[in-house]
Amino acid sequence: MAEFSAKDVKALRDATGAGMMDAKKALTEADGDFEAAIQLLRERGLTKAGERQDRENNEGSIALAVNEGAAAIVQVRTETDFTAKSAGLIEVVQRLANAVLVGGEGAIDASALDDLKLTTKENLALGKVIRIEAGAGNLLDTYLHIQDGRGINAVVIEGSGIDQETLHEIALHIAFAKPAALSRDEVSADAAAKERIALLEITKAEGKPEAAWDKIVEGRLGAWYRERALLEQGVFGEKETVQQKIGNGTIVRFAQATIGS
């Protein structure tokens, strides 16, 4: 078995511009021979991988894997929708999702993208990797929106005391509304503080009376929270909120991955 250190991998990466995983794999296959590893990377067209890592990868593909009590989402980022829609990438993403479903998030193997990096010459990277297992007595529901053969919007939701039909409706709503958090308590406090400052400045600029500033800002901040907190959102934009829809039931958690995020 090849013997080399993390320092050796870093040196090879620095010398070639290849990715860390690519450098490690090359050293392994070259039995630790530095020059042979460089040659392997050259032959595979990976010596400029570092340059590719600086390119934006806002496209991609998302896969969903489900069994009776668990669900997994894996997102792979690409530079172009051409690559994202390719059969090879779609197959790899689904294989990764299946592995996460069985073995957990730690089962992900990013090296599975190596061959695709070679053939596509794109900056491919893992995006979100998520696994949710339902607690005792809870239900799971999922949704995957597919466009041109690849998943672009995946949702997993866990509920307690909610029937399957209602839970699925909420899953579809999440896909539509893209909430940032379950409740306003989970919305970033820093983001809320910045928004409050911005809203105060907007209110002042509008010439509102100073005595009304606090009330106006609180009202506008409430609307801002409702755009982000799932339980406060109107189902599909209607008046009935998600909280009202589920009644005495509880949404334990949800997860979502979308292309471009």
C-alpha cells in the first residue's frame, strides 16, 4: 500500500492545480511516486482542475432516494445545464443518494465525480447532502420536481399527527414557497436585525411620523418573517397558513435542495 502524508497530497495539489481528492487518488495509484502522480494527473486532464474550481457552478442535478422510514437528498453542482441533464451525471447523483439513504450522510463518496470531471471539464462539486429518518410514529413525505430528466427541486418533510395527504400538500407548498426555516425562531437573528435596520431607514425616508416608526417597522418585519417561516406562510399563497392547515399536528422538520441555491 502506498505511503504518503497529507503534506505530500498538498504538495502535489499545489504543483499541479488538481483537486485534493484527485491528488490523493493519483498518489495512491502511483504508489507514492510524486512524478508518476503528476503524469497521471496530466494524462487525465486534471492538472488545471484548480482553475475550474474558481468557475461558478450554479447548475446541477438533484436526486431523491426513499424507503419506508427514511429519505435522502443529494445535490451535485455543475457549470452548465447540458452536463446537469446528461445521463452519466444523473446516474451518479442517484447512486450517491442511494448510498446516503443506506449508509447515512457519511457514506457520500465525492470521488465518484472524478471521471465526470475528466469528461466534462467542468467544476463539478457536491452541494447539499441530507438524510432524514422518521421518528417513531411519525410520517415522512417527499417531492422531487424533474425538469429535462434531472431533479431540480427536492423536499423531505417529517410530520407528527398529520395525515399523509396533508403532509404531501405541505411538501408541495415547500417546493413552491422555498421557506428558509420552520418557524420565525429559527430564522437567522443577524438577518432579522439587519432587516429591522433597513426597514427603519425605509420608513424614515418615506416621511412617516416618528411616533409611528416602531409600529410600522414591526408590521413590515412580521411580513418579512412570514415570507421565510414555513408555519406562518399561506399555503400556496392563500390565506390559510401552514400552521392552520396542520391543526394540532406538528411539522418536526423539513429539508429542501434546489438548483441555484
